[in-house]
Amino acid sequence: MKKLIVSTLVLCGALSFAQSTPLMIHNYSKLSLEGRLMACSRINPGGYPVAFAAPNLPYGVYTVPPLTTDVEYVTLNTSAASLLPILKWYVTTAGGTTAYNYNDPSMAGISSSVEWAMYHFVTKDDQGNGVDTFTMGNPIVSNMAGFSTNLYQLGTTAEAEWFSISGMVYLQVYDY
């Protein structure tokens, strides 16, 4: 009985500190989204660790192409399994920034200590012209790393919303 109680407590402790909310991105617009996707601590001053997605090939920044939906990131250390794989994360701590491959053993620990914080992006048309700038995210989490974000934002040709339902975080972008 003692082993069962200890095992249950260990499991509850691990789950309470795990990255608990998968991120689902739906770009319903005719514009590409190009910017910085970030996760950070919601409890540590400075937001440390802060993890930024490296560019997803063939793009130079983290990009969600037009009319791309069902982009899901369950955790940072499983991000290569997504429709838009993220193979590398830039992780900032009080000691500096280090690049980690998604499957580096360190990423499991980093994943367990962060929440999805924001996606700061520019919408671009098919000619590569910037149209609108959005700073979407969880204001409480992103504020830990010193960023101000919006749950809803209206641009000149698109609108975006960031919300949580049933243990999932969603970012949705629409033309209007």
C-alpha cells in the first residue's frame, strides 16, 4: 500500500509540473504567419526558461503557411511530430541562450517547466509584403518573460484569437 501511495504522489507531482496544454494553430487566412513562437515558465521570475521555436524549414522564421490548419504541438520535445515540425528550440535561461534539438534529453525537463506563452507574427501576402502585426498569447504567461500579448486582435485584413478549451490552447487566424 505504501508503494501505491508513493507512486501516486510522484505521478501527481510530475503531472502538476508538466507542460499541460498542447497548442493547436489554425491559419484559415490567405496570408502566411511569420514570427516568433514562444513558451516560458509561468512561475519563475524572468519567465526562465524561455523557449523560442527555431525556423521551420524551408522558412527563415517560424512560419505557418496560408490556409494551414491542425498544426499541433503537444510538447517542445515532441515538436518534430507536428505537421510543421520544429526541430530546434532556442532556450534562454539566466545564464544565456542555448540551441537544443527537440529530442535532446534536456528538452524533456524544459518542456515540463513551460507553458505556451505567445506567437508574435506578421501576416504576409503571396508577394511577401507584410500586412498586419499580431502579438497573440496568454497575457499571464507571456508577462512572466516581459511580453505583453492579446487574446484577440483585429488587423486591417485579418483577425486572430488565442484561447483555451478542454486542456488545449488554440491560435486561430481568419481573413475578414
